[in-house]
Amino acid sequence: MMWFSVVLVFVGALVAGGNANPTTMLEPYDTIIIGMGAAGCTAASTLSKAGKKVLALEAMDRVGGRVNTVPFGDGVVELGAEWIHGQFPSRVYDLAIQNNVTILPQEMDFDVYRSDGSAGEKEVLNDLLLFSLGVVDDPPEVPEPLGQYITRRLTDYIKTKYPHLLNDKDFIENLLQFIDLVIDNYESSNSWNDVSTQSRYEELGGHQHMSWHRNGYKTLFQILLNTYNNGPGYPNLEIKLKKEVTQISWPQDPAQDVVVTCKDGTSYRARNVIVTVSLGVLKERHTTLFTPPLPQEKVTSIEKMSIGVEGKVILLFDTVSWHSNASWFLYLWKTIDRTEISEEDGWIAKIDEAGVPMGCSNTISLWLSGDRAKLVETLPEDVVKRKVMELIRRFMGKNRTIPEPIAMLRSSWYSNPYTRGSYTYDNILTPQYPNARATLAEPLVDRSGTPRVLFAGEATDNTHFSTVHGATDTGFREASRLLPQAKL
């Protein structure tokens, strides 16, 4: 249960464009990998090191999937996954260290601002927030919506430790809405009551917010593909960008190849294929993507699991001397101020935090999730910029002048047809379908029991879903299924 590692998380998928001449490859590959995000690149690296002939088909015009490092200002920012969540044991962290890439911890120190411009009670909010996040690790025996559970536990905690706060109904109401949004930003959910208290998610050991800072998360993919520090890549790995896969024909006959057809009319053959597309893409396309169709149990997993949306609006300023040196700024509304917001601009009241990216100077990232993140992807750029600046000035502009930004970026993970979301979370149906992720991960086999279509990506990891390290683990898992002795 991580954010843009947030989290977390972080696979590319299908494609448009590519070779101009429709043709079928006569010489088959050992493996075709569909989607070159964290899972796909890890699988490609593992198989290529083992000497296999690999074709990678990526729908977008870049590798990285739901990791997207973009030049900005005097450095880089992450439109997707932001951190390595934990260090031990982490294939992602280990690859950085093994290649002498400096990884820096980003501390979660914050200042609190109220919607009237006053400073909030930092110590009290920190205590209440830590308690709320902590009870996630102490779930009830009978699963229930996470928000319902946190509300009950937090109310009891306040009664014991801060009984005077119960008289401030405005504060309590807005505190609960605030923590709801914090949980949503961790989970990529629309509401904390969409999330189940029952989850197998496990944190890794070590610091939970390790940043690639000015190196950028893109460095991971350079390492995986052997291009870091001008590396030569892998001669037996062919990567084709802007190649949208429209059909995967998998045989029951052990003598036949898998045939992968692209939107541009080209098709390719291989002994097997590793599909790393996001759950969002599977939800939208599985009925037309696979021939024969997927087994019903896998379809059920796809239908019952959830992928959420985590969005960012990143602003660049000439200077940010108008705020403190904290890494985060938390926005706590007052009801009277919230009621001033029009229904059309309601998404503004659902932004509860802003962070300071480590990859470049003078930037602020505002985070939002769920339906509000989907909406912001569709609004005109000038509207988004104007509204978020109104928000920042409302909370942080008391007795100080905040200049206009000189540039803005925003993510588009939901509207992107090759992602259709950011990362998965355990929804309230999880207790009824506890094996959904494992079922999604099961390969499709031919009559001899040989895997022909394999599945990877963060959604297929039982305990580290929503993270880049979870995605890389699944890429290695599926490559190892084909290469029992493989070592990364």
C-alpha cells in the first residue's frame, strides 16, 4: 500500500506506430515481451543475459511504463513513481548501489497550513496521522472498509488523548476528510472506504522514501537494459517502440508458436510471450487481446481487482523562498472555507498536500487521486494552473507574496490508453477473492503444460503490488519460470 513510489509503481504497455510494412516475421524469437515498464525491462534483462533472443514491444514512445522521468527546470521530476519504497531486500535498491548510483532518503517532515492561512497544530496532526496510518497494520478480524475502521479507532484515540478536540466538530470533520485523502494518496483510491482492511501488502525494511533525486528513476531502466554509463545494451534484445499489440494468439499445440499481432499489421512469433500491461489495460482490452480468450477465473480476477489513479501537478518557480524548508506542506480545510468552493472546482478542495521534489530546484508537486485526478487530466492547462495557485495562495500566502509559476507539468495516467491508471490496491472485494493476484499471475499453458503466455506487473505481486520493486520482482519471476537457473 504505497504511493507513487509511489509509489508505486510501474509498467508501460501496448503501442501505436512502428514498422511501415505489414509483415510476419519468419524467424521466431525465444520470447516476446509486451510492455517495457519495470516488469518488462527486468524480464528482458534477465532473459537477454541468459542468451535468449528477445523482442520487446512497447506501446508508448519510451520505455519505463508508469515510471516517467521528465527534464524540468535545472533537473528532473517524476510524473510517475517517485521513490524506492524500502531497501531490504529490494532488487531496485540493490541495482542502484551495485552501479554506484547515489540514492538519497527523503524525509517526511512537514508544515501544516489551514485554509484561512493560519498555521496548523503540527504536533497534534502528526500524532493523529501516524496513529491512523499505524492501525492499518492492526486490522480487525472481520474485514471492513478501511475508512470506517480508521474512523472508529481514531475517534477512540482522540477521546483518550485529546478529549477537548471532540468539542471542535469542524476540526474533527475536516480531520477525517484530510486523512481520507492521505489514505487515497497512498492507495490511489477514490475513497478510503473503497479499500479493504484485509491486505497482504508488506513493507520492505529500511527507509520507505529513497529518492533517485537528480539521477531520475529513468536510471533504473538504463541499468536494466545495460545502457547506463554508455553501456552497449544487449545484442540479442530488440526493442520496438510505438508498437500497439492488438492480438496474442497462443496455441494448445506444443509444436506451434505464439503469434503477436500489432495495430500496424506486423506480427511476430515466439515460443512464449510475457504480458506486462497494467490491470487497467487488461480490464479494457482482454476480450479482444487474447485468442483463445482468457480462462474465466483469470477474467474474474481482472474484473474484481482495482487499479486507481494517482496524479501530480508540478509547478516550477523562479524562486521558492516564500515557503519553509519542509519536504511537505499539508493543507487542512475549515468547513466555512470549503463551502466557498464551487461544485465545478470541488477537486481543489480534494488536494491535501504538496511536496518538494528532490530532482530539481524551485518546484512544488501537488498530489491528488481518484476521480479528482482523472478530472484534472482533462481540464485546460491554464485552468489547472490558475486554480492550484489559488489553492497555494489561500493556504500559504498569508503575509507573503507568492509569484506566478514559470512552468507546469501534470500526469495523465488514466487518460493514457496504455496505462489506464497508476497502480492497484486491495479493494473491499479482496476478502471474497483473496487469490485474485495469484490467479492473474498464472501462465497460460499448452497441452503439454508448457507456459506460453506469462503475466507480470505490479498487479500480479501478492505482497508488493503498487511498487516498482514489486513490478521488477514479477518480471524476474516470469523470466525465471522460463529460465530456472536465471540470476539477475
